[in-house]
Amino acid sequence: MSRTEEFEELRPLLFSISYRILGSVSEAEDAVQETWLRYEASPTRPTSPKAFLSAVVTRISIDVLRSARVRRETYVGQWLPEPLLTDPYEDPARSAELADSVSMAALLLLERLSPLERAVFVLREVFGFGFPEVASAVGRSEAACRQLATRARRHMDAGRPRFEADRREREELAARFFDALREGDVDGLRELLAADVSMVGDGGGKTPQLARAVVGADKVARLLAAVFPLLERIDVTWEPHEVNAQPGAVFRDRDGKVLYTLALDVLDGQIQAIRSVINPDKLGHVGPVGDVWAADRELRRVRRPTH
């Protein structure tokens, strides 16, 4: 098998590792490309291309994350990961870990870890790499990696209840949510939302986004019911779509261009969080990006009461 074929076979895994470390589709794609350049330039053929390439993409991703951390400190408003519509890597034996680790809630928890803890957690807990491979990838001893893994797992477990949400139950709940959204049904929405539900938008200071999170079932239901039925009047459509392995939707303008994505965090039969990525810089991989300012102006016009 040629180097190119070896690399292309492993590309989905490399992207999936990098995305979980970085929370960014564009940065993960760049890290994978840089990994290929290093592989191509390497004078020797590694015994295990998988171990070698996983180590390279991990090291590159750790370096990128360290500089991204500095930028995220000055980010305007709520920072959310770039939405991932489909994870290219599949492994039936680890499907639960893969889906859980890519959710918005899990990626936001991973943000609290140090870059090394995050990388170790992703390689060990999500992808099931052995500690010798993890140690080689992050350049630390096996003993140090075991400590990093324990610390990371403790942070993740403390921050998030573990749950096995039934996929069909989640999809049914999401379908009811979008039906109620379309109808502007405040009561229907309220009964699907957890009492302390939060709704956040990531516009990065580049969109007419929510200034801060809206919290509480009643407030969120009323806001959703007031705005979303009006979207049809300005020809905004939405298609249900998994976003970060959770129920969600992609919203498009009348020309089919992407305005934003929305992801629902479902736990115990209720929606715990609603997260929208509106920042145009984070949506280019989903499709051509629409003008959210123009859509907002149009929305304000149709909301304005006529006398």
C-alpha cells in the first residue's frame, strides 16, 4: 500500500482525534493536512502508520490548542465549538464513547482541561489507545499519562452526568420540539424544556446574537415562540440534522445559504440546553454562508406592529 493510500485510510481517524482536541473543523482539517506533509517528508516508513500518524496529529493539535486558548480568552461572547454534522470516523465497538465525546456539552467540558489532559483523555478514553501509544503521542511517560487520564476523567465525570439517552427517544423529543417551534406553541415548548434550560448563541461579535444566555423554561419557551414562527415569513427554512451527534437543525435563508446551526442537549427526557452557532467564520464547512444581518433586518420588519 502506498503512503497516500495508508494516509487516506487513516484520515477519518486523524480528523476525529484532532476535532475533539480542538473543537474546530477548520483547525482540525489544517492539522490533518500538516500531518500528511510531515508523513510525506519522513525519510523512513513507520512500523505502524496508525500509531505514527495519530501521534503527529495529536502533537500538532496540542500546539494549535495552546495558541487557540489565548484567542478564546478575548473571544466576544459565548465560545462554542464549530458544529460537526457528521463524524467521518466510525468504530462500532466505541460508538457510545465517540458520540458522547463529540457533543457540544462534552466539548465544552473538555475546554476546562489542560491541552495535555485533553489529548490524553481523547486518545485513551474516546479512541481506546493503549498507554504506550498515548505516552509516545504526547511525549510523556506512561505513569504521567495515567495520572493525566485519571485527572481528566475526574473533571469530565464531575462536570457531566453520564447518561445513555435512547436515540429514538431523543429523536422523538426533537421532532416534538421542532413542531412546537414551528407553531409558536409556548406550552408545548415549555413542557419539553428542563426547568433550568439555557439557550446560548455564538456569534463571535459578528452577528446580531443573544447578548447573554437565556435561562429558564418559561423565558426560553416564550422567546422561541415569539421569534421562530416569523422565520417562515422571511423564507427561512430549517432541516432537522444531527449536530455534534445530538438532535439539531441547520437554518438556511431563501437562497439555501446557511444562517446558523442549532443543537439540543437532551437528558432525562428533557432539553437541558439549546446551542446555536451563528458566527459566519464557523459555518463555512456546512455550506455557503448567508447574511444573518440581512435576515435579522427582515425579521425586525415583519415583527414591527402595523397600524
